Amino acid sequence: MNVRQSSAVYFAFQSAAVVVWWLLLIFFPESRAYFRMGDSDATLFAFWLPDLLLIGVGSFAAATLCYADSKLASAAMWFVAGAISYAALYCLAFALLNDSGWLGVALMFPTMLWSGVFAVALSKSKDFMFRTAAVAATNWILTKTAIQIVVVWTLILFIIPYFILQLEEKLGIGRFTFSGQKTLAAILFVTISLLGLSSANVMSKIGRGTPLPLDAARNLVIVGAYAYVRNPMAISGVGQGLTVALWTGSPLVLIYALMGGAIWQVIFRPLEEEDLGQRFGTDYENYRRNVRCWIPHLQPYQIEATAASSNSIELPSGKI
């Protein structure tokens, strides 16, 4: 399933979910207590018209246009993403002021994320998502990579989980614990992080680029961890998120980490593979056919004779 088809499925599901949610609130009044904003149902039910019209009907239109591969699909998705973003931020502001309606916040923000990411993936802006890094000295490439790692890891592994933990407390969700939990989490985090760091190092020195798609490698990298699995940095990122969930004992952080992996698998992986196929042709197609995406091989990928002579592949001149 390509990104366009995945978008159609997602927005169709989102449209149906909005309708089902309002039917639940209308015909099962006891369910309103979980979503109530303030002391009465009036504030909650004030959302019925914009929800059904802008998000429900809008998501259905986006799904239909995506399925038909219409030029209007991108505009429809951005419209829905904007409507959901407004609603999500309104719910957050209300919850902060009144300390109620936190479940709505927990449901709205993932919806905002998925809608926005699909809108980005299928809009013209995707043409700017993958750009080859400029020719530069190795030390400068390594510096850029290090800065990216610090910024991204701080954001996705510390700042976002911190706010998720605060939301979890507001919702009264309990955390799981067991003997040796933090020790196990620390060992796994260091191990998985080393995989990410070594892969980024290879990407910089051999690929002559950074992990950021906007500053992508100039050469096809099929050495180091890449000889065993196609996306070691994605595995590292998801694994780090799971170990953060293990350290904190947080069910919502666990869901957050798994959702990140799902977004990468469904949306960004197909786009990245399309870009790599266009840039490296047969060399990449041979690599993709022989090396799995998530499950490592026990033996490293052997470069075919035709690929070894290609200018698009740069082999290491020494140890990394």
C-alpha cells in the first residue's frame, strides 16, 4: 500500500470515528462523563456541528479525493488538519484553564499529528523533504549530524515524553513496575542508542550526508549496520522510545513510541524508498530486495559485481 492509499484509508477511518463518537455521546449519556469539559455538557456539545461538518465530512472528502488521486486531495487534507489543529489547541487551552477534558486532549493530538503528516506527505512540500547534502568536509558533516542528534533526541526522548507523563497524571492512568525495570531500561537504551550513533557515523563518513532527509546522504550506504538491515536508525529511534516507556512505566509513552514507528513505516518509509530508488536506481533496488527493513539478517549484504563498480556506492577506506 502506497502513501496515497494509506491516506485514503486513514481519513475514511477518521471520518467514521467522528460519527461513531457523536453517536456514542448522544445515545449513551453515561459516556459523556469521560469527555465532559467543565461542569455541564453544553461546552462539549457545542462541538457537534464543527466536528461533524469540518472533520467528519472533511475527512470523508479527503479520503475520497485521495482514493481518486485527485489534485484537490492535498487541499482537502490540509483543511482537515487545520480544523483538527484548531480543535485540539482549543481543548488544550480549556483543559489548562479548567483542569477538565484531558481525555479529549489525549485523543485530539494524535489525530492532529496523523492528519498533518499525511497532508505533508502528499502535498508539493514533499519535493523539499528529500534533498541531497552539499559537498562538505567530513568534520562539518559530523558536526551537523551531532547537532541533529542532540536536538532530535532531546525533543522526542525527553521533552515530548515529559508532557505525555503530565497528561497521564491528569488522566489518572497508572504506571507499570517490576523488579529491575530501570536497570533493564538503561542497558537497553544505551545499547540501542549505540546502534543509532554508529549508523549516523557511517551515514556521515560514507554517505557524505546526515540522517535528516533535508540533508540526505550523497552515496548509497550499505555498510556497517546497513549491511544487515535497511533502516537501523529507525529501529534505534523506535527502540529508544520503547526504553523510555520502560524506564517510566508509562502506557502512553509506549503508545507514543509505537505510533512513531507506525508513522515512519506507513508514511516516511515509502517516500524515502521512492527517493532512494530515483537517485540510486538498480543499486538500491538490489539492496532493497536482499535486505529486510526491520528484521536484521545474520549475514551481511554482499555487494553484487555490477553494484560494486557503480559510482553511487562508496565503500569504506578504513574502519568506522
